[in-house]
Amino acid sequence: MQNLILASSSPRRKELLENLHITFEVSSSDVDENFDPALTPGEIVMELSSRKARAVSMKHQNSFVIGADTIVVLDEIVLGKPKDRADAYSMIKKLSGKEHSVYTGVSIVAPENEIKFYVKTDVVFWELSDEEINAYIDTGEPFDKAGAYGIQGFGSMLVKKIDGDYFSVMGLPISKTVRELRNAGYVMPFSK
Ligand SMILES: Cc1cn([C@H]2C[C@H](O)[C@@H](COP(=O)(O)OP(=O)(O)OP(=O)(O)O)O2)c(=O)[nH]c1=O
């Protein structure tokens, strides 16, 4: 029986994997999320996802461990999670009326190998009034999310257009993740 572990504290990533009705454990560990500013966005999210997966893999040998990391990039500036309300306001204000890219990196540490990849999705926000931005922050939704919004919640109202993978914006490109899990040697049981 192969053991699958999601190395993440994100409820969204857990939900996306649960949709497949496969058995897995959740185990996360704190890793240093600082990165070399010379890296490209794709390299950043692959490096951070790999740190998360490798940290958990050290405690669970012979398992398939999935780590992921999501960032928002606007005009080459990386937006992570907002520190406070003012930071959330400033991020959403910058995103208003513009296109940005969401990068999610995934790393699968398998017993024999490690596979890393990233998915880039372009998202366009409506032009937002200060009132709309403040009302959105009042929902409390921005605080644990890269770019200070969640496309799957109230944040869906901010989004005019998306080009790419919706699930990747939510935090895990589930379809490509499954394909790469198979490539890493994991046998997908399509049972309930
Ligand atoms: C842009 C966007 C991000 N997010 C979330 C996905 C991630 O959970 C979070 C980015 O932070 P991450 O550091 O990628 O992940 P995390 O700290 O939530 O969880 P862990 O490191 O334990 O895996 O932002 C959404 O839920 N919806 C969105 O639309």
C-alpha cells in the first residue's frame, strides 16, 4: 500500500485532493520561506514547494509527499500573504483593473525521485472602488492568501477574467499534480 502525504496546512489544497476520493494524510512543517530575489517566479515556487515536501519527507520515508507554493506576481513584483489590513488594501488596490499572474509550484518527493513543476495562470481584476476593496477586506478572506484574495470565495467577485488553471490559483493544480504523481510511480486508485 503506497502512502500519500500532503505537506500543507492549506484547507484549500486538502479540499482539492479530497475531491479525488483518495486516501492521504496531511502533515506540514515550518520551512524558511525566504527566497533568492534573482530567481524567476517559477523557480521561486518550485524551490519553496520542494522545501515543504522535503521537510515532511524526511519524517516519512517511503512515502509520496506533495508540497505546493503559490505567489501572485504583478509587474514583476512578488505578492505573498498580506501582513495586515493596510498591506491587504495596498495589494488589492494595485491589482485593481490590471492583469497579474498566479504561479503555483508543486513538488512531489517520491521514494525514488523528486518531480517539480509550476503552473502560471493570468488573472484580470475589475476596476475596484475603495468601498469594494474595504468591504472585501471586512470579510476576513484576504489574510491567509497570496495577493490578498481568494478566487474561490468572495474574491470571485473581483475577477473579470482568468486564463489558465482555476485550481492552481486556489493553491493546487490538481490535474497536472495527478499526472505527475503517476509519473513518479504512484498508482491512482479510482475508488471511493
Ligand atoms: C491567489 C489565491 C491564493 N490562495 C491561497 C493558496 C495558498 O493556501 C495561499 C498561499 O500561501 P502558500 O504559502 O502557498 O501556502 P499556505 O501557507 O497556505 O499553506 P502551506 O505552505 O502549508 O502549504 O494562498 C487562495 O486560496 N486563493 C487564491 O485565489
